[in-house]
Amino acid sequence: MDQKAMVEEEIITLLREGSLTSTEIVEKVIRKGIDATAEDIRQVLADLIREGKVNKKVDYGKKKFIFYLNVES
């Protein structure tokens, strides 16, 4: 499995547990020991949004985007 696929799988696994900010996603993926930079992880997250697998909404309290799985995927 290539790096992008590993990051994608881990992001989806994390978001199954609940919605997260991009910072939280990056921290958790790196803690899992996956060899990827923060930029790599954010790029995979952006790809998942474009593919419609992940959605985002604004959390005005945190002043950040919150990412969550699309129920249809």
C-alpha cells in the first residue's frame, strides 16, 4: 500500500470515530507512525473532499473547519 493510500485509510478511520479539525487529523496520523508530512496529509484530506468522501463545516467556536465523513460514502 502506498503512502497516500495509507494516509487516506487512516483519515477515514479517524473520521468514523467523530469529526475533527485538520490539525487534529494531522497530529493523529503522525502519531500513528505513518511517514507523511503535514502538507501530504492535508493534500489527501483535500482530495477526499473533492471526491465527496469527506465534508467540512465551520466551527465558529474554534474558528476552524471541522471535517466529517459523508454519510453517502
